[in-house]
Amino acid sequence: AQNIAGQERKEKIDHKNVNYFLNECLFKNSDYDKFISMQGYEISYKLVRFLMTEYNKETIMRLLQVRYDFIASSEKDICRILNTNKDKLIVKFKEVLIK
């Protein structure tokens, strides 16, 4: 929704927050308060923007159908849809987020 409304925050994302997000939020739901305090929305905005520019509508629609859970990881589903593995995906996302 932030991407559609053009509500990007221009603040720099802290490296420790990137690492937290990629380890604790990318493939599963995390603690909401911690997500907020660790720039979760800002990071999510950048990742969604990246996905929208790099992948077609069908791929995005398949990603939107992935079920996120607090316990189970959605890693396999996301990597399969994006035709990559976890390590490559995290490297690419770090490149996007550290810019």
C-alpha cells in the first residue's frame, strides 16, 4: 500500500536492522513491536519496490498468495517462486537495502 501511495521514507536504513529483517522477518512473521522499531516498514517498502520492478505481475501475485506464519517459514515457497535460493536472495536484497 505504501508503494502505491508513494509513501517512501527517505531515511537511511541501519545495517543491524537489515540483518534483523533478513534473519527474522523475511520468511516468517515476527514480533510486531520489534518489526516497527527495527525499520520493518521502511525495509519492506524497498523490497516491495524492488520486486515490482524486477518481476512480472504473475510472479508478484504468486508471492502475495504465500502464507506467512509465526512458526513455519515460507522460505521454500518464496525461493521457488523467485527461482532462486535463500543465499542468493539475501545477497540481492542486501544490495537493494544498503544503497
